[in-house]
Amino acid sequence: MNVTREVITDLLPVYFAKECSQDTKLLVEEFFKANPEFERQAKDLRTPFPRAIPRGLEKEDEMKSLAKARRLLRVRSSIMAFAILCSIAPFTFLYTEGKFHWMFSESPGSAMIYGILAFVFWVVYVFMKRKMNDL
């Protein structure tokens, strides 16, 4: 059977991790003897394997992550509420003495402030939403 370079390349991670059978080890070493240049390239490209498998999350870590996610959701919901309130405020009106008083026309300065606040709250909301998507 003819063993190709691609087959040996597929076996290299197992060989370097020392998790292969004795037969696989002998096969790779024989190929290295026949192709010393390939052996040098393979050893140069070898990446170190971790000595220990990283442990999973502890229950406390999961609870901390859950608490953080809940806190961010509450803050994001509050920011969205303020954004909606400030977006609607410039279009409010008051009915007194048989006449409508629109904030937009009666108090354009206040309407502008509400508009700026709404814009700021919406920008913060979008950034928080992206942050929550990254979790």
C-alpha cells in the first residue's frame, strides 16, 4: 500500500499528541525517514497541544453569567422605555381653554431637547443590544 503525504498529514495531530497506536507511530516515523524535508516542515508547523483539557463552567460561574445577562436586559429595557418616551414627547399636546397646544409648535426648544435625548437613548439601546448578542 502506498501511503501518501496527505495521509501522513492527516495523522500528524494524533502523532504529535502521542495519542496514536504503535502502528501509526511506526508508519509516520518511516515516512519521516524517507522524507526528512517533510519531517522538518511538519515539526516546524507543529503547534503545542494543551496538557490538560480546560474545565467546564462551575455552577457559580453559570449563576454569575445569568445574573449579568438579567441585569443587562433590565437596563436595556429601561433605556428602550426612555427612548420611546423621549421619541413621543415632542408630539404631545395639551388641551386647555378649548384649544390644543402642541409641544412642537408652542415649545420647540423643549421638543428639540426631547428629540436629542431620544436619539441618545436609541443609540445606547442599539449598542447594548449588540453587546447582548455577543454574550
